[in-house]
Amino acid sequence: MKVEFYKHNISQADIANAVEVMNSLFLTTGETVEEFERRFSQYLGLKYTVGVTSCTAALHLSLLAYGIGPGDEVITTPMTFIATANAVLYAGAKPVFVDVEPETGNINADLIEDAVTSRTKAILPVHLYGQMCDMKKIRQIADRYHLIIIEDAAHAIEANRDGIRPGELGDAACFSFYATKNITSGEGGAVSTNNEEIAEKLKKLRLHGMSKGAAERYFRRYEHWDMEMLGWKYNMDNIRASLLLNQLANIEKYWQRREEICQMYEEAFMDDPQLACLKVLPNSKSARHLFTVQVHPEKRDKVLWQLQERGIGVAVNFRAIHLLAFYRQTFGYKRGMYPIAEKIGDSTITLPLYPKLSDEEVQYVIKVVKDVTTS
């Protein structure tokens, strides 16, 4: 049996939406983007959303919008995709890592305060695999030291913890619509916030720093635009927005199927001495973006290859950032500095998880994982 690592949810209705846009006059940022932004804000319970080209762009622009730049430090986690830390560097600031919780892989909020210095300007928590961080505790620390919170919620659109949703306690939350995300436009992202001033600034930053976009110039009486700040070319277009509308409407249905699959995995692996799984906390709803298992680090790569040989798509999410060559060479990071993140990064295997996965495929994955980890 061949079990793909991921299959997207784009339907014929989504494709029809995209075709309608492509048969229309306006392809770039316009009414379809605005409609998605409205609906996404509604879903999250936040006031404003700004569509961009990726979560990386969302993180970068959020940092800039809050004035974070050279000489500043941003506290974040080494257990995430490189985009999180890279975005801090793009802004000219320095990422400062804090180790993670062994049970969730999320940044350990109890360690954040010790990392705060006079240069610290923000905390950038990552809601890993769909399980939210302890945002109540992080908000308390941020308030104590007058810090900005920018949430990397790329994995966590549907999540909540302690009754808190992404962006509710943070100053901004950043999302991804990359090819393997819970809703996708191939590439894409968004920033959501309750701060109107920041939302307006983000709209300018995503389009070269211009005061007016193309839709404003075309559909209204022409007014000259100005360049008010140095911006980037990060604006979401109508085609990508059109792919997201129906998926957003069905997001809870897709989540329910992933939840069922995760429960099957968890039940099967619960008492297996060869495997460990991160926990979903009892006061949380995980967005169930990724499902990972941990095996002995010395066996991990062999297990990965054997799973591939038996037709199962796998990945590693993630290797600890501070051990990657660029970060070691640039900042002098060494093994042993963040041991929990290192252990997760050395032992993790990501298994297939998506709504189109059948029960038969799930059972095959379970069987093969058990076979190869005991051989």
C-alpha cells in the first residue's frame, strides 16, 4: 500500500472559485482577498486580518509593524520551522531561544523570564503541531516587561487553550496556508490582530509601503498614491484567496476527521515501549496539524527509511534550529544548550495526517510503524 504524506483538501468548488477569478478582470489583491480577510477574522473572533504571501512574510511584517529591528532581541523557541527564527533576522533583530516543554514541545513559559534582557522587545511563541502555548502565562510576562507578543500560529488556526484562541492574548497572530496546512492555497499567509493601526500599517508594508493598492486606484476615483514607508512585495492575490473561502467554511469538518485519525494513532501507540507521543493538554483543543511519534534517536533515521520503503510518506518536524549549520556558525550554538528541543528534534518522525486518509490507510501506517520499531 502507498500512503502519501499529505493530500490537500482543494475541491472542485474551490477550483471553480479560482476559475471565476481568473476569468474576471482583477487577479491581484482585491475584493476576494478582502472577503477572505473578513471571514477569517470572523472565524478567529478578531477584528482585522491582512492576507500575505506566506506565514514567513506575516512574521516578518508583524515584527516590523511593531518597530522591532536592529539591536533588539526576540525570545522564541528552537523547536519550530526555520522561518520563525529567520523572520527575526529579516527584521534585523536577534532570536533568543528558550527550551521547550517535554510533554508538548512548546516553548516553556517558565523559562522565558530568565531570557529577558534590556534588549528584549518581543516574545514569539509557536503553537507547535496545533497545541497552543500557555498564552496566559506568556501574556503576564509580556505585560511585566512591556513586551510585544507575536504568535506563530501556522499550525493552530482551529486551536484553543484555557478558552483562549490564537491572537486573543497576543498582539498579532500569524498563519500559514502552505501546501500541507489545514487550509491551503499552495502558498499564502495572514496576520490577524485587534489593533486597527497595526492592521493598516501591515497593508502598506505588504505592498512596497504604498498608501493605495491597485484595487483602490482602479475601482475608485483615481488618486495619486505615495510611498509612506519602505515595504515589501508580500500581498495575497485574489486567486489564492478564492481557494481558501470554501476550505475555511469547512474547516471544522476537516478538523474533526484529523481528530479521529489522531485518536486512532494515540490509542495504538499508547502502551508501546518503542514509541512516545507528545500530549494534547486536557484544557486544550489542538488544531491537529501534525502527528509525530518519537523513537530512540539512534534508530530514528533507520525507521524513517523503512517506513518509506514500505510506502509511507514521512517527514521530520522539526530538527532543533540552533543545531543547523547557519545558526551554529553565526551564533556559536552548541549541542546541550536546549536539551529538550534537541531530544525531540533527534527522535521525531511525522506520520501522515489529513482528512482524505482512510481508516484502512491509518491502520496500515500503525501496523508498519509497530513492525519497523520492533525489528
